[in-house]
Amino acid sequence: MRNVVIIGSGCAGNTAAVYAARANLKPLVVSGHEAGGQLSLTTLVENFPGFPEGINGPDLVENIKKQAESFGAEYVHGAVLDAELSARPFRLKIEGEWTETRTVIVASGASARWLGLPSEQRLIGHGVSSCATCDGFFYRGKRIMVIGGGDSAMEEANFLTRFGQEVLLIHRRDEFRASKIMLDRARGNSKIQFLPSTVVEELHDVSKNLVTGARLRNLKTGRVWDEPVDGFFVAIGHIPNTAVFKGQIQTDADGYIISQGGARTNIPGVFHAGDVQDRVYRQAITAAGAGCMAAIEAERYLEAEGH
Ligand SMILES: Cc1cc2nc3c(=O)[nH]c(=O)nc-3n(C[C@H](O)[C@H](O)[C@H](O)COP(=O)(O)OP(=O)(O)OC[C@H]3O[C@@H](n4cnc5c(N)ncnc54)[C@H](O)[C@@H]3O)c2cc1C
């Protein structure tokens, strides 16, 4: 029987592990199929406090993991494939095996939706990003492309005009899902150029390990051309990794966990941490802070239960 099982090894899960391990709870961390979480996809992180020169994303999460391990946290590979949270102890199926636990911290993140082009996947962290707050600063004076037609695409495009010389907004349809206010704001921004009914066919240049441009196709005219850009931001939404808890942990319509205050979910003893609940801030530091909160709540819950 475990005291705490932490699902996910990103900033939130690893930070929860540091706190839970230092509270002598010997947490088990299930790494998931993306060990290290989203930061393992990126290169330089310049906005995590404490690193004046910045730090590589994979190094940052690996350091937090080492810190947790030094206090006794245990990591297992694989993912939670099934969960039974309606009775105590909770039961989690980690790959093929069921594990029992008194508390659970869900830190399974929200994966960015990508276009799915092989060239895009190869260039993530090398000009391709899904986070303007994180990476906009690297594109001062540059030409930037944003993909999407919803509120987050408008927000990212507007934000990126603080840095970029020009922002091209690519959307496959003529109509936009974005709210009128967000759309009007983007339309009123002279640095944003709208390219509707347009899709991205390919990103250049994988051989240089750097974004230098994108091949576009206009769906109405059939015109195909290469557009030079330095940064490529995909803003077509995120998928919270909560499918495995469906019908048990309360989520909103998009699958984000609904918080009951602090780090609490609708199930006493099951806590949330990081992007799996946060559709607003989605930063490494907020995820780490949420991991801390979840571990403290788990510790207090266990104490109140007499463990
Ligand atoms: C390209 C890119 C660049 C970024 N740059 C920055 C930056 O510069 N600064 C910044 O502050 N933020 C940045 N971010 C955002 C930051 O990475 C996220 O906010 C942060 O990683 C969220 O942490 P998390 O632990 O909540 O989730 P994640 O990092 O998404 O981790 C989720 C973890 O859960 C695991 N998991 C999922 N499902 C299961 C399951 N069923 N069983 C077990 N495990 C599971 C995954 O394998 C993963 O380990 C960037 C994001 C991206 C994509």
C-alpha cells in the first residue's frame, strides 16, 4: 500500500515528489510516456526563477527529479492505464499491474495539439513552439507565424506582436472560432496579417535544425508557396490527459480537472497539480507551485486520516 502515487513526471509531478518525499511519504511517481513532461520538448527556459542564465528544459525537470529521488521518491516507467477511485484504497493500473494507494496526485498535464507534420515534430524547440509566453522573447524583430482560429491563437498572435516585426496568422477556414472581441483586437493590430483558407504543408528546414519558413497552400485558389518565417507557433488547443479518469474525477467539457479549491478534486484524497487543471497560466513555475500545493494537501489529508 502506497501513501501517495503521483501521476506524471513534469514540473508538477516532480515538485510534488520533492515535497511528498521530504514529508517521509515515500511517493511513487509514474513517469508516463513522456518522462519529464512538456519541458523535455524544449531547449532554453529563461523564465524559471533561480537561473539567471536560463536552463535547458530537460535539465530543469531532470534536476527536480534527482532532488526528489535524493529524499526517497521512487520512479516507475510507464503510464496509468486504468483507475478505480470510487473505493478506498484507490487502485491504479500501472501498465499491467494494479497498485493500491491512500492518496493520488494527478499531474498528467495537458498535451499541446500539433499539426502532425513530421517536419513540425522535428523542429519543436528549434523554432516550433506551442507557447508564446514561453518563447516569444526569442523572436525579437523576427517574422513569426501563428496557426489557429480560436481565442488562444488570437491571444498568442497579439502577444507575439510585442516582439515580432510581423505576425502571420494562418487558419484553414474562412471563419474564426475566436470570440468577436479577440478577433477584432487581432484584426485591429497592424502587425498581424491574416491568411485564412490556408494550410501548412511543410516546415523548413529540418536539415538546418531551425525554422526558416513554411510551405503554405491556399485552399480556395490552390496556390502553393514558401513563406519565410523564423518562429512557428501552433495555437490549436491542448488535450488534458484525463481520459483514464473519465466519469470519476470531475472535469469540464474539454477534460480539464475542475478544482474544488486548493489542490482538491471532487474525490477526497485525490489531488490535482499543474496543467491538467490549469487552462490559464500553463507555465513551468505555476505547475511546480501546484505540485507543492498538492503534496502539502496529500500530507495533511493522510495525517487527518491517522497515517
Ligand atoms: C515547446 C514548449 C516550450 C515551453 N517552454 C516553457 C518555458 O520556457 N517556460 C515555462 O514556464 N513553461 C514552458 N512551457 C510550458 C511548460 O512546459 C508546462 O506548463 C509544464 O510542463 C506543465 O507541467 P505539468 O507537470 O503540469 O505537465 P507536463 O509537463 O505536461 O507533464 C505531464 C506528465 O504526465 C505524464 N502523463 C500523462 N498521462 C499519464 C498517464 N496516464 N500515466 C502516467 N503519466 C502520465 C506525462 O508523461 C508527463 O510526464 C513550454 C511548453 C512547451 C510545449
